[in-house]
Amino acid sequence: MVNVIVELFKYLMIFIIVMYAYSCFSIFRYRSERKRKATLRRQNIWMYLLHLMAFIILYLETENVTIIAFYLMQVVLFGVTIFLYTHLYPKASRLVVNHMCMLLCIGFIMLTRLNYTKALKQFAIAACAIAFSLVVPVIIRKVKWLAEWGRLYAVAGMIALAVVAVMGRVSYGAKLGFSVGGISIQPSELVKIIFVFFVAASLKASVTLKTVVITTAVAAVHVLILVASKDLGAALIIFVVYLVMLYVATRQPLYILAGLASGSAASVAAYYLFHHVKTRVVVWRDPFTAYDSGGYQVAQSLFAIGTGSWFGMGLFQGSPDSIPVADEDFIFSAISEELGLFFALCLILICVSCYIMFLNIAMQLRNQFYKLVALGLGTCYIFQVFLTIGGVTKFIPSTGVTLPLVSYGGSSLLSSLIMFAIIQGLYILREDEEENIERKKKEREKSIPERRKAGKGKEEKGKQRVRQGDLSVRGSVPVPDGIHRIF
């Protein structure tokens, strides 16, 4: 009976995620506010149904009663998050909130399947991070001098990365962070956000050659510190984010060409300087030849994706435990094996929908600083998604970065939720700008008839004065009879 339920729910979950992914894009064609709200409510229904089916399977397979309590805790967390965002910030983007909750939902499902203890930790971190992130839109909306702290952002970012380079513990061949009171902290995840604010503040102030050179030098220091720490994934993200922001701010293709040339030269240098970079390139070329010398992880990832095929094996029917760090860097492979490629592709579409919303906000904002911040955060998010999925599918060499909001990782989860909260704050600013424009437009339209009426009143008074003047002239000066007859 359990196998029948697992098989049935497997197809129902695929149908649900397909409907959700379809609604991510179909909502943009609706002009009616009523239809958009109905679509957003349906997204919540799809999410809760997917969540319920997955945890029914998890309970039936494990017979662990605590999973039921864990499920109810998640339901409350999602409900409270949606309620608070929509009521504290009526102008916030409900679509972004729904995507954020859906990605968290998928992450909780897979982490509960892979490692229940880590899933509990992830839930605790998510609850605290969401509570903290609810304050961020207020800061973005009320604090008007964020664009003036460029130097502070630069110094804070470089100091945080330097501390890791000196005192950080080595993990998978790189210095990624350190532990404080048993809690692992990875500053590079938060530095990515600070770096975006630094570049936006710098390029908003000026795009002269002098400013570009100074900003590039500071960005290069960030990248070099990360390279020295062997955190090449974060270094690559910061490098690409800077190039995109620089081009959008300056509209100079020469900067892009120079950046690509320097990036290519740095990649070649890293290949010869760092052994683990050379190993990852060799594994990328043929993971099965290098199976015993670093290719085991990518090979198992490809096996998992191939085994799952389009419809997946079903929850607890595959072997994602055979993939090293499946709950972190390779969680996309675990999703593909047990939930199928259709499910995995829909997950990618949800991430793309998030990116489209980020770009939409960036294009419509009038303030250059906020426009660059939205663009930078959007680029940071989608490029990290690309690096994660590209690495596990052997499209590019593995970089060791996590899938935002889905993979296990406290610092990654915190930075991703803050990123989404900042985007919400920028979305609210955009709504404020549109309201101001609409209000001024209505005031102008309202004042036009009043000005016309006032003009007509002045014209009537002028005519009346002329008539009175004529009468006074006629009364004071004798007019011959012949003149009277002419007029």
C-alpha cells in the first residue's frame, strides 16, 4: 500500500510543481488585479499540497512521529511568513514571497529525506533569518543615506574576508569560515551583499575613469583574498557581479572585454597554481576516468540524474546518500533522482522567475543606486544557481557553491533571505515612486480645468471692464446723432 501511495504521489507532485511553474509566468499576462490575486492564492494551495504529499510519504517510509510535528511547524512558518509580509508590507511583491516559501519548502522536503538532523537545524535558522529579514524592507525604505556608505561597505567586506583568510578553518580544501560557539559562519555569503552595495554606491556617485579604476582595485582585492582562501566559487560570483554592474552603469563594452580577458588569464593561472582547481577541471572533462582521484562525486551525481530520468524514483526510492555532500552542493542531483527531471526543470523555472522579478524591479527604479543594487543582487542570485546546477550536471567544473534557499547551510540561507528582503524593500520603493508619479499626474489633470476656469473668469472681467469703460466714455463725452446711428 505504501508503494502505491508513493508512486501516486510522485506523479501528483510533478503535476503540482508544473502548475506552479506555469503560474510563475502566466501571471504576467493578467491585467486584472483580481486574476493576479487568484493566481497568487493558487500558488499557495499548490505549495501546501506538495508539502503535504511529500511529508505523508516521509512519515510512511520512516514511521517517525516527530516528522508530523516537524511538518506542522513548517506549515506555521510558511503561513506566518506570508501573513506578515502581506500585512506588514501591503505593497510587497506577493510573487517573490511565494517563490521564497516554495524554494524553502522544496529544501525542507529534501533535507528531511537526506538528513533529518540537518533539516531541523535548517528550520531553526530559517525561522530566525525570516524574523530578522522582516526588518530589512523598513531599513531600505526609511534609511535614505545608504548610498553614502561606499567606503564603509568596502572596508567591512575586505576585513571580513581577511579574517577568514587568516583564521578560517579549512573545509574541502578551502578556507570558507569559522565556528563561534558551535555555529559555523561563512562571511563570504554576507560579503556578496555588502559588495553589491559598495559597487552601487561607488558607480552611482561617478562613472569617471578615476572612479572606475578605484572601484575595480577594491573589487580585485575582494577577489584576491577569496582566491588566497581558495574560495573560488565566491570569487567567481563577485567577479561576474562586478562586471555586469560596471557595464550597466557605464555602457562601455571595452570594460566587459577587459574583464573577460583578465578573468580568462586568471582562470589559466588558477589551473596551474591550485591543485584542486586542476583536479576539478580534469573531473569536468571526464569524471569516470578520474573516478578514484576526485571524479567520484560528479560521477555519482550523473548516475543519480540518469537514474531518476523524467519522473524520478520517488521519495525514499533512490540512493541520493551515495552522493557526497548531497544535502549541500549536490542537492539538485538528489532532487533529480527522487523527484525527476520534470520536477528539477520546474525548480529551475522558479529560480528564473525570481531573477525576472529582480530585473523587472531594477529596470523600473529611477534611483541609480537602488537600480544597481537590484541588478547586482539579481545577478548574484541567478549566477549562483547557474554555478550549482552547472557543476552537478557537468556543464561547467564544480565550484562548491550551494543552491540558494534549497541547500543546507546557515550562512547561505541567511544571506539569501536577506537578499530577498532587500528586493522586497526595493519593490516597495518602486511602488512608492509610481504612486507619487500617479498622484502628481492627477494633480496636474485636476489643475488644468481650474486654470481654464480661472482664465475664463479673467477674460470675462476684462470684457466687463471694457464695456464699463465704453459706457463711461459715452456718458461723459457728447456723441453726435450720426455716430449713434452708425453703431
